Amino acid sequence: MGFSENLHLVQNRIAEAAVRVGRKPEEISLLAVTKTFPPETIRQAYGVGLREFGENRVQEALGKMEGLPADSHWHLIGQLQTNKINKIIGRFTLIHSVDSIQLAQALSARLSGSTQDILLEVNTSGEASKSGVRPEESIETAKRVASLPGLHLKGLMTVGPLTVEVSKQREAFKGLKGLFDDMRGKEWAGSAFSALSMGMSSDFEIAIEEGSTLVRLGTALFGARQ
């Protein structure tokens, strides 16, 4: 199948997952993850209406930004190293991968009066290979992050566990939704705290059923990585 067919299939799957649990399909945003794909592939996605693009690596993202119109919105979903912070200021609509108070503090310190929308990454699977704050520390960390100058904490992000066991995938997503709901009730979170980024090509339907508001899809849209 071509890209347009993949997109139509993905949109149908998103809608069906939402309807299964009584949600509206328009509650879920689609982020096209373009890491390793060439600029011409991204332009094709832009041509059929996609405007939200996600990249894992700062340098790769910066190189691709130049070739797309200004109404393209770029998300950083991969790990952010402190030595790359100066390069990203003002370039990304949303940073999904703020995974510690130390990184948040470093980012805040370099904003110099500007602002940055971010998500706090939580390690819901407990896998040592994954970044993110521990669930039991996430509420206190989020509160501290939300107080830092220039940072707008929009919500939470997680990467699902590396397993085909649906029960474990569902447990991880359900856990993040529980934390998200707890935080939304806090005064420090504010009305802008509304994004729940969870679900990738292998597990996005489960994530939607458990409350995701943003799914990050690469291979489901573009096919095998190049």
C-alpha cells in the first residue's frame, strides 16, 4: 500500500479504538514520526494534510525543518542531551522527553525569557533501558517542573513496554492515565495540562483505549524504516 492508503487505514483504526471506549476520534492527535525517513517522504505527508512531525534526534530534525513550510509543527520525542539544548530553543512545538528535574532545570535556565511547551516522560514499564521518571516520583517531579520559569508543562509521555503481552501494555498505559488524572486536579497543573502522549505503531489502539490523546506513529504510516 502507498502512504495515502496507510494514512486512511491508520485514521480508521484510531477512530475505531476511540469509539470502542466511548471516546470521540477527534480527541486523539496523530504525530507522524519521521526519523530516518527522507525529506521527500515528509513532504508527501505534508501534501496530504499532516502538519505534526516527530523526530528522535536533534540534528536530524533541524536538517529536515528547512525543507518544509513554516506551518509544520515539530516535536522532539527522543532523549534530549543537555549539550543540545541551545540548538533546540524555539525550534520545537513540543518536547515530549523531559525525563528528569535536572534536564528541566537546564532547559529552563537557557530559555532566556522565551517559553517552551514540554511533557514529562514517565517510565511506566520499569524497564532499565527506558528513560523517564519513576511513577512514584512523577507527581512531585511534575510539580517542580511546572514551577520552572519558561516551561509550560502540557502533560505526560511514556513509551510502552517491549512486549506483545497486551495485559502488560494496557497496565503501563492505564498507570500513566491514572497519574495524569491525579495531576490534572492539582492547582499547579493548570488548564493547559491536557496532553497524554502514549502509543506507537505496535500498541496505539490499546493506548487510545486507555486514554491517550496523542499517538506517535512511524512504521504504521511510512512502512519499514530506511
